[in-house]
Amino acid sequence: MAKPDYFKWAEELLDPAKTFEKPEALADIKIVELCTLILGPSLPSYLSEFGATVFKVELPGMGDTMRSLTPFAKFFKGAALGWQKEARNKYHITIDVHAEEGKELFKELVKRSDVVVENLRAGTMDRWGIGYRQLKEINPRIIYIALNGFGQWGPYLERPSYDAIAQSESGMAWITGFPDKLPLKSGIWLADYYGGLMGAVGVLAALTYRDKTGKGQYIEFSQAENLIRAMDWTWLYQHLTGKQRERYGNRDVSICPADIFHCKDELVAIAAATDEQFKGLCQAMGRPELAEDPRFSTHLERLKEENAVELLKIVASWASEKTYEEIDKLACEYGFAANKVSNSKDHFYDEHLRKRNFTYVVNDPIYGEVTIEGIAPKLSETPGRIRWLGKPVGLDNEYVFKRFLGLKTSKIKELQEKKVIGKWADQIGRKPPEDWDGKRGVILFNK
């Protein structure tokens, strides 16, 4: 283990209390987002945490479909829970891009920006006259990323896609779950969030290339292909053996033991990836002879099907007689891995996460104090931050159109009257909370 002064140094270097005193890595980057639901919006959300200015463009009135998606119809002060998270740190504006004046307004925003993010059906933006082929003519430095389920060409071009569709098409659902049960999709919108994250990697790579050459570029992103990329050894196994990968429950077929077990009071994950860790587990179980047993003495022997099944039975029997606290103590003493299977309540009150400021308290001007998960990774010189949560439809129209496009108040009023821009519809998820005073959260820019 490292010297104690290292841990003190790391804590002081990454002190969350100093976050807002430090600069933001992407402070000069402006992103125009014309997206809906999760795959597209999560990408600029990641980048906004590190300082990128994000203009979230919605249609006047109802805005993003995501504003209606919330668990068990639960809204917080009139806002959908997923919406408040994924729309955080963004400026919320409305433009009807179907109207000619709306298209021109959108193009003016793109002229002054670095990145365009869209996740509409393939070719939709081009058909509207605001796709990459049109936008690069007015801003050659623009980086344009189009995300959708199946890409911008190919036999599946017209298929709609959602997270569950991408998990199914990629094969991830097929290998998830237990052998005698239906395939399972992940409990989270994995294809969306992981897709947004890898899309952000593509944007950062394109920004680096532009720094070197001055050239923008087009990025195409398939949600299903991205999940296939994450499926470790699945394709190589198919290629080399001709066998498809199946479901093995919580068991890891590349490490043994590695599974989730019942103990007296909890569910616990236990893993021993190396021979040394396995010896430690055997000692903790009071069965040191197992480490010398020819069936279990090496990593490769433990992976053989009949040996793995037998070994997991032994570990399961031992774990069932112990409390989690006992297993945790033994893991620390003997050097194997073990951890309780935590739920959201465990995380919410976890001392470790609170100490590290990953349990993040946002004092939002509209919605008040909200506790939310924080930011990973942590950067020492340019740490990420959460400034505000998702806002009502069109709340930042005046600020953005005045501050970034230089429009006069009279022009903004004219566009409102023509319904090219506008505010929220009188529906839950779109409008401010009932106790809003009409001022909180409004950014003023007089011109």
C-alpha cells in the first residue's frame, strides 16, 4: 500500500471544496444540441460538466420527449427525474427548425459554435437543410456528430431504435441473465449512456484533430455497434470456436471464482482472479488444501466447466454461513475481493461517496436543493461541476439570443409572435414549478 502521505496529497489535490475556484477544460467550446430522449442529450451533458457551453434546442411548447419519461409517473416539482439530470448545465432555447426563419436562426447559432449533436433518424437534418453538408458551408470548422441506432446507411436504415432495441440488436441482452430464463436487458439505459460517453470521446478526438489542422469533420455513430464493441471476447470466441456466447448468470467464465453469493444477511460479490488471491480465499474459508487440489491449483484449471461448477458450490456453501461483515473482514485480511451488492439507498448514504463529494448537492435556483450523483473522472486542475439542473422549455431564449446572437428585444418579440421561438406548454414536465416566482433561474442580458 502507498504511504499515508500519498492519500493525504491526493485528497488535498482533488479537494471538492476548491472545484469552483478552478478553470474548466472545455470552457471555450460551444455545442448546439438538437436531440431527444437520452442517447443524443447525454453526450453534451458529459461535456458540459467540464465547461462546454451547450445550447439545447427544442421545439417551442412541448420540447424534448424526455420531459415525459419519469419512473412510475413521479415528477419533482413538475420535472421528470431523468430530465433534470440529463439536461443539467445546458442553456434551454427553442427554435422551430421547420420554419425558414427558424433554420436561419439555427444556422446563426452554428456559425458561432464548435460542435453540433443530433440523434434524429438518418438523413432528417439533411432533408431539413441543416445537416452537415449544409452547415459545413457556413462553418468549415464545425464538428457534427449524428447518433442513432443503426447508423447513416445500411439495410436497417429506417428502423427506429431505443435503448432496449440496441441492447437486443447488439446481442448484449442475449448474454445477460441466467441460462434457464429469458434474456435480460440492463436495468439502466446502458446503450444510451454508454453511447453518449463514447460519442463524447469521438467529439474530443475531432476537436484535437481540428486544433492541429483547422478542419472540422462529420462523425457517424451507431448505438448497436457501440455496444458490440463493449462485449469483450464475444466475437473472437464465435470466430475461433463457431459457438455463440450464452448466458451464465452472475458467474464470470473468465475468472473463477467470481460470482454473487448469498451470505447470512446480504448478497455479496466475491472474486479471486489470481492464484495468490485464490490461496487467500482458501485460507479464509479454512480450506487451504483447495489451493493445492489439481482441479483448482491454477487459474486455467479453475476455469474448466466441471471444476468451476464445483468450486462455486464450495464458495457458496461457505459464504452462506457468514455475515457480510465477517466476509469483508476476511477479504481485507487475506487479500481477495468481496463487496456487498449495494442498492441505491446504500449509495445515497455511503460515507465514502459523501466524503469524495460524489454525493453531490446542487442548489438549483428553480428547484432548490437536490442531491444527485456527482462527476467521474476527477481532474486536479480543471474539475467538472454541476451548475444547475434541467430547465423549463425555452427559459434561456432571451439570454442566448441576445448574448450569443446579438438579437434585439424587438426581434425576439417578433420571432415569438411568429412562433419561430417560444416558451413552455402548460403541461407537466414542460413548465416551471407551481411556486416559481418568474425570476429564479432567469439569466439577464440587457441589450
